[in-house]
Amino acid sequence: MEVQIVQEQDPPIMVQFMGYLSTVRGKSPKTIREYYLDLRMFFRFIKKLRGAVPASAEFDEISVSDVDLELIKTITLADVYEFMNYLTNVRQNGPAARARKVSSLRTFFKYLTVRTHMLEKNPIEELETPKQKKSLPKYLTLEQSKALLQQPEGKNKERDFCMLTLFLNCGIRLSELCGINIGDIRSDNTLKVTGKGNKERIVYLNDACLDALAAYIKVRPRTGLKDRNALFISRQHKRISPPMVQHIVKQYLSEIGLDTYSTHKLRHTAATLMYQYGHVDVRVLQEILGHENLGTTEIYTHLSNRQMREAAESNPLAEVKAKTEFDPEIENASEEDASLPV
């Protein structure tokens, strides 16, 4: 996805920040565009708050081309909280959307203070992140996962089965799967994948993955390829695109009655199955999934109903029943207790 920033219409300070995100931070074009849209909305709000545009001006048409360091120096923490109120009450943004905008603003102001020293003091250093409801990730059960793997058929059966197998066994992201090159499959039965921020990591391939890759490579097109390096090839002989993979996976999921599930749920499934059935340590799981923070991985350590039931049944007191017969010792003890002062 292109960032689509028109430099003639965007303030130089924003253009420079986008360049920093791309060249120094190694952010993806999609992530950079999200930062761009968040900052543009924020600056539009600030201009309206300052009365720098007519009251009748359409918010989404406010130009930010004149935003400069002098205007940014006037921004206070109170302004940002006003922006949060606007997002909640006018834009109807939920906690997750507001949290993302807080993250964008934090990164921008840190760039201005710590990285470039354009500002002496960070005005939003104490800005709090909106609290988000932590919900457990949705995932396929073991039985559903097996059923999904039985769905591929037809001309692209080997390719589709291989993609599903890598998703469910390796827990790779959609972008990571589409970015795999033939040369990334290594002779030591590992796979090199490139994750967020162009960070590379090594994924170990089990027998199921190796068999699926071998079967697909046998039938993978060899002539007329637009990208000879790409592992997964589309019908147009191009590198398969994320939207195409999403469409394929969605189709197979609907065939087993999981219409509301998405490609990312397969990553959740791989992580959950590895933790529940493989007893994988959470730090190992962090490395497998390529998570930067351990906290992101810990959400997969939730216990299934089966595990909670087994834990309850393993309690050494699980077999102790209430005594129903007359017990002289208990009866005598009760009589003695009755004579004790209360």
C-alpha cells in the first residue's frame, strides 16, 4: 500500500517525520499511512480549536499545509485531552482507535524532542492511554483445524493446503506468508520470515510443513512468472497478494461453518494449540510469533475449559464427600463444643 502523501500539500515537519518512520524505524507503508492520517486529523482539530479556520469549514477538508513548529509549540496536554473528547463524542471512536492515535502522537512528539531536539519539552509526556477491554483471541479448536485442512481441492489444492498448513503450524502473519521467497526455505528445515518493521526471524518447519511444501513445490509454476522469487504464486503468475489469501482462507473457513473468522484467527489458533497441547513456554512462543513485547504473547496463555476442568478434578480434595452416617467422634466433639463459651 502506498503512503500517498503529497508533499506540496503536507507540512514539511510531517513529511520529515514520515521519512523518519520509513528509513530509521523501518515501518511498513500501511503503518506509516496510519500515522499520517492520525496526525492530519489531530492538526485539523487543533486548527479548528484555535479558530484558525471558519466555523463553517468542513472538518475533513481543512488543510494542514501551514502547520509548522510554531503552532506545534503551542500544543498542550489539555489540547490533546480535548482531542480525545472529540474522538469519543463526535467521531465515535472506541478505546482501541483512540489508543492508536495516542500512540501516533506519542511517537511524533518523542521524535520532536528526543530524536531531533526541535522541542525542548514534550507536552504530552504524561498523556494516558485509553483503557481497552482485554478480550481473549478467537481461535479454531483442534477438530476445526483438522477439518479446515481437509477443504482444499481442485487445481490449487497443493498451494492452498500448504498455505493453511504454514498458518496453523507456524503462526505466521498474512504479510509474512505472502512475502516468503523460495530462497527463504533453508536446508536445515527452517524458514526465514520477515515480520513487522522488517525484522527477520527463523521459523522451524515440522514434518507437516515440510511435506506440504514439497508437494506444492512440485506443482508450482516455473514459467511465465512475474516474480521468480515468490513462493506462493497466483493464477496471474504473480506473487500472491494478501487480499487473495484472505479470500481463499475465508472461503475454506465458510465451508466448515466459520464465516465470521479471518486469516488472522489462524495465527491465534497456532499460538493457542502450541500452548495448550505442546506446553510451550510463553517466552518460546514469543520468539515463534515474533512479538516484540511479552505482554502481547501472554494473552495466549489463557486456559481452555478442558484445562480448567482437569485442574479442578486433579484437586486432592475432589473425591471427599460429605459424611452422612452417624460418627461417634463427630457427635462427641459437637457435645463438647456446645459446652465451650462463645
